Amino acid sequence: MEKKGFDQKLASWLRGRNGTDELSTCVIVVAFILVVVNIFVRSLVLTIISGVLIVYALFRMTSKNLEARENENGVFTEFIGPVRPWLRNPAQAMGEARAYKHLKCPECGQRVRVPRGKGKIRVRCPQCNMKFDARS
Ligand SMILES: [Zn+2]
């Protein structure tokens, strides 16, 4: 096999594959935590579970069935909802959580973001224009 062609081969192999998404990232994080825990616990069950999770994450990242993987990730991100930014960018999510408070519109349930530390404020829902009072 030519050495020169390897990069191109790798690139063409990676093209059209799913890569990382929230679900894969989460699976890897959980697997990693289990591996670390298992250093102390030394459980065969944990070894198997973390192994399966890593294989599953690799399968998802290298899968060519993008539609199916996107559907899975859609179900997953729907399920985790507000936790999603923490998986995407924990540092940014931390800054957001400090600077803003997330409220729920009592009328339509829309999530509304307001700056923290302004005392009592009147909030207008961007979706249904309902006004409500809140502490920030
Ligand atoms: Zn509303």
C-alpha cells in the first residue's frame, strides 16, 4: 500500500459518515466515567457495559446511515432538552447559567431567558406576548 494515499483513503473513508453528535458525545462521556469508576470497583459488569458503550459510540460515529443516526440523535436531544447546551459547550453553558435565568411562560410554556440580578421584572413571552412578573 502506498504511504501517500493513506491520508486520502482516510479522508474518503470518513466522508459521508456521521461523526460526533450529542448522543455519541454523551455515550463516550458515560463510558469514560464507567472506566474511571471501574478502576476502583473492578467489576466485570462495568467492563462489559463500558465496552459496549464505546463500541456503540464508534458505530454511530462511523455509520453511513446518516438519516437513522440523525433520528436517534433527535430523539435523544429532545429527551435531554435543557441539558443539551451542557453537552455541546459546558464552559459557555456555565456562563449562560450565571448570567441568565430561564423562565417558563405560564400561558404557553415557552422558555424565556432573562438577565439575572435585576430584581422584580416584567417579562413578555416572545411566543404568545403574555406578560408576567418574575424575580430575576
Ligand atoms: Zn407564552
